[in-house]
Amino acid sequence: MKQERLTEDLLERLLAAEAPEAYLGERDAVIDRALTDYLRELLADRGINRSELSRRSGVNITFVYDIFKGKSMPGRDNAIMLALGLSCDVRETQRLLRLAGISELWPKRRRDAIILWCIEHGMTRVACDDELYRLGERPLFDPKDDADGGRA
């Protein structure tokens, strides 16, 4: 998978530029990447298919296919579940959330801190849900949400 520049580095270069055009003219400054393209890259990198991603993540198979077709966008919990199903690290998870137009995981939020810890320790979605439940937080997967593709 192609290595992207860190957002912090790009922000520093943008703020130091004489004018926006100077920054925008740089080769790796702006990335017009769609969530579906990123998910396809992650699938290929992991050597799994969409149905395996659905099984690992707990996201409804029809909804997974709709996301890949660009017909639907995942809500925050479903995006996190996809990241866990793809065994994403923290950086990949945050990028997936940004591309989905969703707020990133924030370590100052109790539930987000638990999820970040689980991701950093390579936990599955099921193990992450167990940890959330154990610590009194709402799990990511809710079986009653499965029928309609999950919560927003």
C-alpha cells in the first residue's frame, strides 16, 4: 500500500506556505481518495474478500457490498467494526474514519480510549466488544441493528 505523508507534516507545510496555491501545487499535498478505494487497498493488502470482511467485522454483508459500490457510507461504529475486521492499526483506522467523513477516535473519550487500546493490541471486533462491555461501555455490534446495515 502506498505510504502517505502524515497529516501533521502536511499541515506544517500548508501553514508555512506563502499562499495556498504554493501548497496546493505540491505533489502529495492533497489526496482525492474515496473510501471505497481505500477499503479495496486494505482488502487486497490483507488477502481477504468482502464476505470475509463481513464475517470478521460483524457488518451485514449486504451493507458491506453497498459500501463498496459507493451506495452507502458506514456510520461511526460500522466504520470502526470494518477497521477491526481488516485488522487495521490505529493510523489506518483513523484514515478510514476520515475518509468516511466521521470523527476520529479520540483518547479523551472513555469509549474511544478503550477502542483505541483494543486496536493497538490487535484485538478482533468480538474481543473489543467484550472489553467495551466489561468496562461498562456500549459494544460496537448490536444484533438488532444488523438487519438494516447498522446504526448511522
